[in-house]
Amino acid sequence: LLTAVALVAGAHHKELSSPGAPEYQSKKLMSDNGVRVQRFFVADTTNEALEAAKKLNAKEIVLKAQILAGGRGKGVFNSVLKGGVHLTKDPNVVGQLAKPMIGYNLATKQTPKECVKVNKVLVAEDLDISRETYLAILMDRSCNGSVLVGSPQRGVHIEEVAASNPELTFKEKIDIFEGIKDSQAQRMAENLGFLGPLKNQPADQIKKLYNLFLKVGATQVEVNPFGETPEGRVVCFDAKINFDDNADCRQKDIFAMDDKSENEPVENEAARFNFLDLGGSVKETQVYQAFKLLTAVPNVQAILVNIFGGIVNCAIFANGITKACQDLEPKLEGTNVQEAQNILSNSGLSMTSPVDLEDAVRKAVASVSKKCHLHPDPLGKEFHFSIRRVASLITVKEMVVSLGGK
């Protein structure tokens, strides 16, 4: 068992997350599984976009750049076109709109500074929305399974809605053996404001979304907005699906859809070496490559390493670490721990040997504080609570979840 936390000072970087799907792939998965979405086509060229717009024969058409980033509507292309989302009632101009989009880089608030190249556009029927709500199915550790979350108030950040108006956020814990019940789907539909005969539509869509959630091994299916048209149709207008990256052996078709061209190079490099998933078959080279990736990040000021050597010899980790790192806070327990400590002690690296994990976190933060001229304990009691919680979460059976914020 190994946990490595890089302490970063002043960095602005993309968070590593579970594999996700761009909008057109999410919409196709939903459509193939009976979930109602707008009619759409995907185009790789301006001619394909034009033909798709004509085939739709819609009153209004929306053209969307397809990248794995939010804020597309307010983005800017290096072709000088403003906005990655455009509306038109004339299908004949779709080709002209697509021309400065396909093959050009789009910058949004969520893209890296070098922007992301747009290779595809979504050409879809634009529908009027008379009412917008929020719906998601998430894996929830506290529920030991999945939970249905909804709000009649659509929010770009549902966390803000939950914080400001908790009475407008509803949850339904889904039993992993029984699955979603009709009564739960109906109750959520009512809580979202779908009343009378109309509530049967959203309830049916909710059950189909849950079936999709199970089928594809998802960790999140978020629909925002889960809306209603003036004609009384319930539609999933926009969707985000994240997948369990441990399910790639069971979900080969899903993972084959993954386009790694949008990833930062360091993410692809990390995937090559099974980054920090150091199980019983780990080799010294694997440890070396993992820590080379960590130390290559310019703003990383210290690395806290927690190793519990069981099946794997601690000495393997120690040798790999010493070849890759310059400044460490190591904590080791288990097989050949003394040999590993000797390797690290004789390595010439700048390091401190902590008493336990809480002490390790304190020493790592103190190290960063000195380098960055910060107060040695800038976060006070809140930080003390956080590191105690982290120390309690790292056990032989379970690895820590995340370190963020405090």
C-alpha cells in the first residue's frame, strides 16, 4: 500500500479525474439506452456539418464544439471566432460557422493555457426549455453505493445550490441489491416539480438513466439541465458521464472511446506506468517512473510518502524513490522496513523520518512553509482536524480518498 501526496505551492493545474466522455458520446450512450435527448449528428468537416444541419430539418439548430471542458459558450478560438456554441435557424450557414471551429484551438476557463484543438462538432436540434432542473446519479461512499440527487433549481454548481438552498436539494439512496424503486423515481420526479400525469415521463427517464449507470460502470451520470419543453416533453439536454477507471477490463467498448489527445502529456505518461498503483508485482522501474513524474511538476515543493509494505518489499520502493527524488518525507512500515530506511538514509537525499502519518503531514507542510515563506501553521485548527482525518483514513484495507483545500 502506497500513498504519495505532492504538496504544491501556487500551482494552477488540471485535476486528474476518472475517465469521462464528451457530450456527443454521452448523448449517444443515453440515446442507445432509451433516454430522451435532442436529435443530433456529429461532424468532422464543414461539409459534414452542413449536411447534418439539412438532415435535421429543425426550426433551430445548435452547433457545439466537442472538447472535454466546460465554458465552451464563452470560449475563444485561435481563428478569432468567439464562442464554442452557436445557434441558427438557417441550416445553410452551419458550414460557415463550423469552418472557424473544426481544426482550431479553443480556450475556455477549463482548458490548459495552450488550449484544446476541436476535431468534432455536434450539430443538434435546438429545443425550447420551459423549465430546467438538475439530476444526477453518483457513487457515494457514505451510502455504500449510489445515490440519486436532484433539485428543481438548475445549477451549474449543484454544491452552491445545496449550500445556499438546502431545502431544494433532494436525495434518494439506492439499494445496491434492489436497485432503484418505482416509488423513488416517482418521488424524485415530484420533488423536481413534475406533477400530475407529467411525472411518469421523468420517472421513466430516471430509471433508464440508472440502468445506463449500471451498464457502463459509471461513477457519475449528471444531467444539467433535466428539462421540460413547452410541449410537455421531458428531455436530457446536457449530460456528463464519468466512468470507473478500474472497470476497463469489463467495459472495453466504453474505454475504447477514450480520446487521449486532450489529456496533458503527464497524464498519458502516468497511465503508461500505472501511476502509483503499486501492487504485488511492482518493480523498481515503476516506482522510479512514478516519482519522476511527481518531481517533474515545477511547483511541487515536497512529497509526503506513506508506504505499508506487505506483499511488496519496502526496499523496492526505497531504491526506486532514491533514484528519482530530491526532497522527501517518507514513512515506511512492513516487510524489510529497516533495510529500506538504511537505503534512504544513505541516499544523500534531503529528508526527514517522521514518527507517524500525522507527524509526516506536519513535517511536509512545515517544509513547504519554509520554502514559500508561509506561516508554519497557516490553516490552524482546521488543518489539524484535516490531517487527523487523513491519518485515520489510511489503513491497510483502504487508501485515502483525497487531500484538498484544508
